[in-house]
Amino acid sequence: MTGDLSGPAIHALLADGTTVRVRAVEPEDRDQLHRLYARMSPENLRMRFFAVSPRSAALAADHACTPSGPGHRALAAELQGRIIGLAEYDACDERGSAELAVAVADGQHHRGVGTLLVEHLASAARADGITLFLADALSENAEVLRLFSDLGLRVTRRTDGPETRCTIALDQDDAYLRAVEKRGRTADLASMEPLFRPRSVAVVGAGRRPGSVGRAVLRHLRTSGFTGRLFAVNPHAHALLGVPSYPAVAALPFPPDLVVVATPATAVPTVAEEAGEAGVHAMVVLSAGLDPVQAQALLTACRTHGIRLVGPNCLGVANTDPALRMDATFAAGHPRPGTAGIGVQSGGVGIALLEGLARLGIGVSTFASLGDKYDVSGNDMLQWWENDGTTDLALLHLESFGNPRAFSRTARRVTRRMPLLTVDAGRTDAGRRAAASHSAAAATGTLTRQALFIQAGITATRSVGELLEAAALFHAQPLPAGTRVAVVTNAGGAGVLAADACVEAGLVLPALTSDLVGDLLAVLPDGAAVGNPVDVTAAVAEDELGACLDRLTAHRGVDAVVVALVPTAVAAATGDDLVRAVTRGPAARRSPVALVRLEQDASVRLLPAAEGGEIPSYAQPHAAARALAHAARRTAWLARPPGTRRTPEGIDPPRARAVADQWLTGHPEGGWPGPRTCAELLGCYGIPQSPWAWAETEDDAVRAAEHLGGSDGGRVVLKAHWPGLVHKSEQHAVRLDLLGEAQVRSAYQDLRTRFEGLMTGVVVQPLAERGTELLAGIVQDQVFGPLIIFGLGGTATEVFADRAARLAPLTDLDVHDLIASPRCAPLLFGASGADPLDLDGLEQLLHRLSGMAENVPQLAEADLNPVLATPGGLAVLDARVRLLPPRPHDPYLRRLR
């Protein structure tokens, strides 16, 4: 549900994990609301109406059913068809404020019903322009006063005798979002207990033939040593694999916590309905191939009965906790217990990760194959791992994001506590199409996804292999303090390969300090070259190499060490084990060590260390370098403060929304407004624009040129315009460097002739001075929300595609990253002794665009190109915006998918 309460109902979780339906009150609810109040105790009626007044209750029920509109909204919370809570507001005479009332059924208190309803009502109120809720309560009504104060919104109280007047500001600031997240996390964790810590499991569709998926899952549950009660559901068997079998879920001796479904798609909705009626609270659907009708029936059954759902079309779930030992998957083997959490959409990727971690010896805490992700998502998994007390490394492979803004906030919090690694899947058009087809997901652009990963501190790799290589380092070694790497090798060629790999990965090979060089020469054999790389020669002994590594890892000028070794006859003859020298003492080493052995068959291994711990060993130097670069980026992200959002001076969001609304009134389908509307919108946010004038005739163009060119007859530019014109340069709709009346008239006549029937006028501007042409803009992503784009502009924009992106709202650090990320950044900061451009102006521009993206929901796209930047300032030379009727959507509202 969004600000439009006439939209479809949504489902959300109460504090205890129960699913309720939140919807607008309808006239048909009158009898239910009368019963809601009639069943209230006299004390609760007194708290609600300040007196035990059945008549007041009846009038309140009738009033709640009046038609909704911006001045009156009423929301109901419904549990299995029965209304258990009501929240409503009525606009006051004072603009922007509304009276709030909340009622919760007897027996439903302390479950978060009222809080959930007020959150949703506040979201609707914001969309209606309401900024304050006013609420009266008896001063002794501690429950409702606590409800208001715990919302996370700014609440002021005024007590007058027995009553307290509460004023609740509806600003959706960070404190409020943190409070909503905390409530959502509590509810989410409670709802997933039956899924990941079930005391009993039933497998529906466990067949008698060895090849059935259900039978494989049942066998896995048995052989993993599941400590709870286990049942099979098969109408043709009394027992399967020694597990008691029943003909239907309803025939089980008691409702299991978790039901695993491996039936044909046609039977899945019936099983879900039967399980819901029996009281099941969690379900994993392995079945694939559900058609839209079956899919909707499955989801409806789960929502109606409060079942958390993994799948369909998935591999299953597992929890290796020794007290539980639940493996409800059909993977080849059991995951070993450990501390790595795995969440994937693709079952194939899940199998690859499980087998890869098993080869490395990294154990798993919780595994979930999310499949088509009808319900349980990556966000749910992050919250589970954050709170399970076991997971310290999270691996995610997601092909789609249901609520990326909520995911981003959760990920930012979780990645402060543990590394979160993912595969950046769908980087190409073909990959995005495949992802959309595979998981029914909306295809998401590469820039958008990368912005999410960077801002949330997620380590994004390009393949499953790279993910496992990075996971090995994160699991086994401390994070490097920075990017400075020392390469050590017993063969010059291997050292060169390692050095190249490190630099190409963004790491630095610094010159070693004189004191360190002296220390190394003192322990290495004659002939060793103590530069960087450090060539210890083929004659190096085990103890000598170990001493070298001890000194390098202890030195403050080195953040990490890559050791590239090749087997030699010299070491074999002397009995020296150079690998043992690397693994002999990591407990005493400050910096991480990565080993490279070019003869190694596996891409990465973890070697046990003599003093405890492990050392990652890679077959290729590029793999070791990539893993270290990922770790260094995590170090840098952890060291960054959260960043601060800035509200630029001189902006007028209400006026901007009014301008957009006025244009959309005449263009209800949306589109590209003309230069006047575009300039007015930019003006509302103080975005500097080059002077311009609109001309619809040749004479108008001449007069505008005379005015803009000044008394000295400066040169001007003419740009043709017509509705829908996007790329002026590609259409050759721009005439540059015009001087004098004759050239202006000639240029106008040329444009009018070539674009006859299209052109509605021209924009006249003074010819800009020389400077750097940049691009800045906004794209409203259909899934991720507003994205701010920045990079090289002008006609080279599409050729070089040199741009970066960040999701709005931007912090000061996001803005700095945007400016520093494109390849053209050295030009901005002053390359080759040139003066830097107006960096303060660029920062201001990006903050203003971020505010516009957030505050003007009608804005679908803005393209400022070029933005001419010089050391003395900047100006937008050309701008276009696209407006669409807004679709109210609150990305932080608590709701199930």
C-alpha cells in the first residue's frame, strides 16, 4: 500500500511474526467495526472515548466507514478475515494537520497492531500533504502514549488536566527509519523462526521411487541428523525411509513448524491451503513451473494463513546448528557446520557455492535457495544472519531486488558487522534478460546495481569463482590496513606476474623503506634483490623465507604480502618446505598473507597454519590480487563515516511540485516539458543555467540574439525545439557561433526549413566560453528509485560512457565519490598543473539534484548536458526533464512482498 489507500491491500508482520492484512476501510466493514467496539471492555472504551459510551463507539464505527479522501483516511488491520485494529485521521482546519485516532481489539494489545497501522496511515498522510498528526489521550492511558512516543517520530505533549494533547511530526527522517527498521527486524525474525529453527518438518511429495526430489529431501533430513520430529506426506505409503507417512497435512498428529513441498505444480496451491488451515507457519516450495493462476493461489494461501514462504522453484533450506542439524535441500551433500551464511536465487549457484565452500573447508551457518522469491528475500536473510549469533560471513547471489532501498539500509548496517559478498549478475543486456526470464525479475541496469553495492559496502565480484576466492581471504585472514602490497617470490618471472596483477587490481607496490631493506638483507641469502617485488632467489631456505615474511607483515609500511612460489630442485634437495614457511606463524602476523602457487590445480585452497588459522593459496596471481583488493576496499568502507545529507539553501520543493502538477494537468500522460517549464523546475532548486530566451519567429530570434549577445554583438547559439526532441546534436538541431543579424536569420530559416511541421520555436543562448563539458542527471529507476548520474558530457557522452551513479538521497561522501569516480576526474581536480574546476559548485549541483529527485515525485528523468564547468563557476547549457504522473510509493513502509 502506498499513499493511495484505494489501492490493493498489503500484508505485513506484527511484532510476534503474525501476518495481518492492512487495507482501507470500506462501507461494508460497518458491522465488523461495530463488533470491534462492542467487544471492548468498559475500561478500553473509556480509554478510547474518555467515557464508557456505546453511542460514541457506534458513531466512531460509522464515521470510519465514510468514503476516503485526502481529508479522511481509515485503515484496518485484518487477521484471517477479522478486523483487529483501526487507525484513522481527519484533516483539521489548520492546513497540514489532522486528528489521529487508534483502536485495537481486546486480546490484540502488545503485538504492534496500532503501531503498524499508524506507520501506514502516516505514509498515506504524507502523500496527502499532511505534516502533523494531533491526538488526544487520557493522561493515564500509558499504552497509547507509549505507542506515540515509540514511533520514532518527533512527539510533543501538552497536558491539560486529565488529558494529554500529542503533536506528532510526520517527517520521515533517519531516526524514524531506524525505528521502523528495528520493528520490522523484530517481526521478521519472529516470523522466520519456524523456517530456520523448526521443531518439526513434514515433506509433502516424498515419493517411493529413488529419483524423486521429495524423497531426496527426506533422506537429507534423516541423514543430517535432524533433531526434531520428521514426517512424510504421501497417500500411498505408511512409512518412507523409516519416517512415518500420512495421507495429507491435515492427517498429521500435529501441525509441523515447516512443510517442504515437492509435488507437481498443479497440487501446490491445494497443499498450501491445507497447510495453512492446519496451522503451519513456514513453507519451502521446491516445485517449479507454476502458472500465474497457481502462483497467485499459492501466495494468497500463504498470506491468508500467515505462512512464510521460500521459493517456489528452489533447492531448499538448511541450518547446520548442532542443536538442530536441518538439511532440507536436495544438494549432493550436507553442508558442514560453520559461520558462512548463503542466500541464492539460483539453485545451481547454490550448489556451486556449497561445493566450493566444502572444498575450502569453510562451514555454513544457514543456507537458503530463494528461487522465485515470492516472499522470503535477501533482505530477510541479512536480518537473520545479523541476529543468529553464528554468521560472520554472508554470501548472496541475487538476480532481482524486491525493495532495494530497504535492502540497502539493511545491508549498510549488516556490512558494518560482517563482510557481505555477492556476484554482480546480469551485467550485460543478455544477462539481464536471462535474469528476468529466470526469476521473473525486473531487469536492473549495471550502474544502478553497482551504486547499491558501493553505497552499502557490499563486495561485488564478477563470478562464483571470484566470490569463493574472496571468501577464502575474508574467512582466513585479517583485513589489510590499506592497499600497499609487498610481493615476495623465489622466481623472478612469478614475481613480475604477481606485481602486474596487484597493480591491475588497484593495489600499490611501494618502495620499501631503508630500515626494512636492511632487516630483509640481514635474513635473506646472498644475491637476494630487496626491492618490491622481493626476489629471495631459488636458494632461499625455509627459515630465511619465514623470517622475511615476519618482518614484512610486522612493518607499518606494508599492508599485505603476496608470496609467489614455484617448486625448485634446490628446495627439494635441502628438504626445505617453502610453503611451510608461509603457513608457520600467521597468529603473530599483523598483515594478511596470500600465497600464489602456479602449479596448484585448484583455483584456491585454504592451507592450515601451524599456529592456528589458515592461509589462502591461489593458482593465479590475479585471483590473489583481486581478493586482496576486495579486502582493502572493505577496510576503506569501514573507515568511512556514514556521511551527512545536506539541504541546499534557496530551494523551493512545494513550488517545484506545483510546477510539475500544473504541466501534468495539461499533459496527463506525461512527457518532456518545454524549455520554460524545465527552466522553472531547475530554478526552484537554484541550479545555475546559462542565460537563454525563447523565440517562435525569426524576428524574435534576432531580438533575443541582440539582447543576449550584448551591445558588442557577441556570438550566440540557436537550438531548435519541438515536443519529444531528446538528442539535439544527433538531429543536427543546433547552430553554433552565430554573429550578427544576418547569420541569426539564416540559421533560423535553415532550422525552420529542415524541421518544418515539427519545430515550435528555438532557444537562443550566448555562445559559451571554453570549459569542461560534464553531464549530471536523474533517472527514476522503476525498482531502485532515484539515481543521480555524473560524468563526462557533451557529444562524447555516449561514445566514452564515462559516468558514475549513486542512489539518492546523496550524502556529502556520495557526492565526493560521484565527482572522483569517472575516468575524467583528473580534469576536474586540475591535471598537469591546470587549475581545478569549481568543485564546490559541482558538489552543490549534485546535492540540489538529489533533493529534486527525492522531493519531486513527478520527475521521471532529468538530463543536464552539457554542464559547462570552469575554475570560476559552472552553468547548465542544455537541460531536459521528463515528467510523469506520480505513483505514490513509500519504499520504507513495512510490508511483505
